[in-house]
Amino acid sequence: MRRIERAGLRAPARVLDIGLPRADGSSDVLDVTGIHSLWCLTREHGVPTGISFWDVSDDRTVRLSDIVDAEMRDAGGTHGTAASAGVGDPPGIGLTVAICTRDRPDGLRRALASLRDQTDRGFSLVVAENAPSSDAGADVVAGARLPRCSYVIEPRPGLSHTRNTALSRVGTEYVAWMDDDEVMDPRWIEQIKAGFAHPSRPAAVCGVMLPAELETQAQVHFEQYGGFNKGRTLAPEVLVAGSPLVRSPLYPLPAIGSGGNMAFRTASLRDAGGFDPCLGAGTRTHGGEETRVFAVLLRSGHTVLHWPSAIAWHYHRRDDEALRRQFYGYGAGLSAFYASMIRSDPRVVIELLGLVPQMLRDLGLGSGGRRTEEVPADFPPSLLRASRNGLLTGAWLYVREAVSQRAGRTTR
């Protein structure tokens, strides 16, 4: 067993979640026959402290204590801090969990099961389904037997329409969002609430999204690219416009947060206008709706808290074509986000023009881009091309989507 960089991950890989120190009485020996890599999260008293990667292709077994010893001996991996453990959980906080779904009953069932296992059961639940083709989702929700749970259908296509419908049903001070291709860490609700108790008084709390499995090379490729948390550490970060961590709210790199693990003060989200219906999955633009909300909040002087103790375990796309579409969607969603911001305030163009040189360097549209330098040499060029193609077409797709919606036409 030897430590490697993220780029050295190979499928099949095993995802491990290990506490420091290990005192759970479980076996120390792990069978890694047929496994090439280990992706390992370590925690101290339940708080994530490091992510490390290991090549085990020449091993049949490994000792988990060896990983623990290595993590305690040096600062390898992507290390954070246990500081977030000291923030109190405000008693009686009113929070609603919102899940948007569409014809994915198996994933929804798995997601709801993770909510039953929460250490803090003090939450309501809204499941909003986008134009379902059957009653399967409603049946899953009914069978979940979660208290304070409601189910609503949004007939208009698009994730943002569905998010806004769910938001209209929220009657609590806070709302947290998760996706139907995730399972939430047992302390997720507890940690979301703790994040809102942070002294920075954030308008939004963003957790981390970590891989639930890395069985296929497509899933590993996504992690090699940085996963959902590219550029963010496991240390809490207070994000304020104009600070070193946020050069500009219009320049969301690294990403402020991910739509599958974010929470808001409900009033702040509504004041921001909710989610632009011309952005997001199910539209021509494919994404960008959460990026816009974060940008609007930051530009309004609000604080966003990057809070790694709130963990979602995400099931990445398993095949190459689905991953290629995802990369295209991320690129399209980013430039569509810019089009959305310009549509709401044309003065944004002036600020964007000043950001263009840095954006071109970091997004890898020229030689030596930051994103392309960090991936392994054998990373599929088709994925990078898909992202660039999406970036180049997203603004035009936003215009088409806006015109189509105004005319009452749909994209499905």
C-alpha cells in the first residue's frame, strides 16, 4: 500500500470512512482483492479532517490502522480542521429538507432512508417531483413513513421550477436541499443546524459532497477532476464578497457550493428571487441555478459558510456517456449563469469584462489552464472538450430557453 495523489486513482476503488482514533471494535484488516485504489476520509470525533488516496493494486489485504497511523503522522491528503465541532447546535431551529426528483424511485428510496437515520430528527420534509411518468415516487414517499412529510408535483419541466415549488411549501426559518442520488451522513441535519449557529451568521451553509462509490472508471474520472469540492479544503471557510476566498461573486471558482448539499435562511433565499427557471437540469442550460443564488446573496452582502462537517455521499455517473453529458452541462450552466446575471442587471457586463483574462486561464481555454494541469495525463480529452463546448454554448442556450419559456414552450 502506498499513498498517491488524486490523479492516481484507478477503478475499481473502495471508499472508506475512518474515525481517528479507531475504537469501534471492527476488524482492522480489509480485503482489497481486485481493488486498485482506496479513497479514504478520516475524521476526528466525527468531524472530517483529511482525504487521502492509496494504491493497493499489489495488495490482498491492508490494515486500516496503517492508514490511521499515516494520517496522524503527517499532513498528507487534503486536511482540514476539527474546529467546526465546537460550534453549538441551536435548540428548536425550524428546518425543512427539500428533495427534487423525477422518475428515480430507487434513488429516492435510498435518500429517504438516510433521513430516517439522522441523529437529529427535528426537521420537516418536502419532496417535489418534476412531471413524473408514474406514481412510483409518491408511493416511495408514502412508504418512507417519515413524519412531517409532504409530496408535491411540479408539471413544468426543469429543476428550478421544481425547486421553487418546493420552496413555496417551506414554512420554517431554514431550508436544506439534497438530491435523490445521495445518502446523507447521519449527522447531516445536526451539522447543517450547527453551521447556521456559526458566528458569521451565514445566509447559506454549504456542505461537502463525497463519493458514495467508485466502482467504475467514469466515477473515478469525476473524482480525478476534483469531484464536487474542487478547490475547497476540509476546513470551514467564511465566504464574503471581496475577500481572498471570493475574488468576485461572478467568478465562482472554486465553486461556492453544490446544489445537492446546500441550506439557506428561507427569507434570504426568497429575497434572492429563488431559482431562475431558465437554469438547471431539465432545461437547455443544464445547470447554474444554485450558482446564481450564491452570487446574488454574496453581491447583496450576505455571508456563505463552507461547512465540511455536513456531508452528503453522492452516487456519481457510472458510464462515460453520462459523465460526458454532465461535463457539458457544467460548462453550459456556467456561461448560462452569466447570461442570467446580465439579463437581471446589464451592468454586470462591466465586471465580467475585467474577469475574462483570469477566467480563460483558469478554465483551461488556453494553454496551461489550471483545470487541465491538475488532471492525469490519460484523462479523457472528450470530457474536457465537452466542458469547453458547454461553456461556449451556454449563454446562447439560456437565450433560447428564456424565449421558449416566454412563448410557453417546453424543452421536453
